[in-house]
Amino acid sequence: MMIEAIDYEGNRKPTGVDSIDAVEIRVLVVSGDEILTIRKTDGTVVCVDAGKGRILNFFDGEYTVTDIEKWMQRETAYDDWFEFGE
């Protein structure tokens, strides 16, 4: 499955990275938009910001995904983070 970042309205933005190619995903949530840093199996890193242009940056939180497949089932950027990572 393709990894997607979610913005504050729940819209999904494709990252171009398949979940089987991801070793680690760090999630930063700013003003409701996810900013993903994905470390791939080949050692490269992909960063994707779901936001379309923020006026203000409010830090909402950050976490590292520990269960990628479960995390990919989330519906919003504000889903219960404790279920997905640490």
C-alpha cells in the first residue's frame, strides 16, 4: 500500500513510497497537517508535507510510527497517536 500524509481537512497526499519500502516513519503534526519523514530500506529519506500553505505553524505533536500497517488505517492527523507510535 502507498503511504499517504493527511492534511487538517482529512485530505490524503501520496508520498510515492510503498509501505513495504519503509523502515521508519517520523510524523510531525503542524496546524493539523502531517509532515512525514520516511526512511526507506535503501537508506534514502523522503519528506512529504500534507499542507498546502500554512499561515501560522502550530506544533500539535510528533511521534515515530511503530506499526506502519495499523497507522495507515488512520482517518485523520489527530487519530490516537499512542496507538501508532511512541
